[in-house]
Amino acid sequence: MNAQNCGELFARLRAVNPHPTTELIYRTPFELLVAVMLSAQATDKQVNQVTQTLFQIANSPAAILALGEEGLKRHIRSLGLFNTKARHLLQTCAILLERHGGEIPRDRAALEALPGVGRKTANVVLNTAFGEPTLAVDTHIFRVANRTGIAPGKTPLAVEQGLMRCIPAPFLQHAHHWLILHGRYVCTARRPRCPDCIIADLCAYPDKTTAAQARTSAHA
């Protein structure tokens, strides 16, 4: 996608949602990190249901560690991969206390050194908690970037690098959330809502759905 169309695309997304944010519920950078770590193979709604109770009891590294592995598992067992998530979260809390005074580091390398924290999770924390112009390429962003032609790529890293090159600077901070929300509610995997899409005329996707297809899908 050329620079002019890319700028127009994000200008339209900004016009309808000037201040996008994550749908995960959190109050501190630590709560955000926990929520994102728990979100693998789970919806934001499922994570919010778990953290609503968990954060009332434990919302700091020391408090999470005090729960112990079995205690933490009792709170998160409704989520997929809860055994691995519990282990990684406890290890991460221990490192935060030992190396960072219990605070979340504002540094990619330090974040990615935490167990269970990869590039995507680090990007979410840097962007959402600290306002850094980073992009966390999840399945929604990967799909939207390839379908629209904004930044086609075969891997999440390739898509991330392509997006960082082509998105105009004024849109970079919020681009992550605009693309996720667009993929979650409009450019969906199985039946994209092309007739309702505000960027459809800029999109390179060759198999756009029609209003008739959308109605058929709705009644299926």
C-alpha cells in the first residue's frame, strides 16, 4: 500500500476512534503484564473474568508469589495453558522483585528476558503502559496487514517491520489498537464485514464480502 493510502486508512480509523485502548482491564503496568501473559489462547473477556477476582487478592509480584503455584492455578485454571502460565508468572514475579525492585521495566530486552514474555507481549506493555510507538502483531493484526495490503508478510516479525516502515509517525502510537479492533470486529477471519468497512475502498483484499453474503451468514 502506498504512503498516501496508508495515511488515509489510519486517518479514517482515528476519526471513528480517536483514543483506542486495550480491552483488557488493568490499573497498573504490572496488572497489564499479568493480563497479557494470561491472554494466550484466551479472549480478553475470559482474562478479565479471571483477573477481576485475582487482582482483588494479588496485584503485585510479592502478592502473586505469596499465592504459590497451586493457589495461583486455582484462580486461572479456567484459562487455556494455565499450568504453564502459572509457572511463568511466578518466575516472572520473582525476577521482577530480584532485578527490578518489583517494577515493570520500560525496556524491551528486560521485558523479553522475563519467562513467558515474548516480543508480542513486550510490545503490548511498551505501547499500552508506557506509550511507546510499538506494534504487537497478533492474529488480528497479521490478518489485517496481509488482507489490506498495508504490510504483507509471512511472519509476525516481517509484518511488524513492514508496518513500522509504512505507518506515518502521527499514527504509530495507536496503530496497534486500531488494527486489533478492526480485525476483531470488522475484518474478521471467517466472514469479514466488508460492506460495513470504512477502509474497504483502500483495501487490496480480492474476496470482499457483499451485503447479501453478510445477511446470509447472519442467518446461517
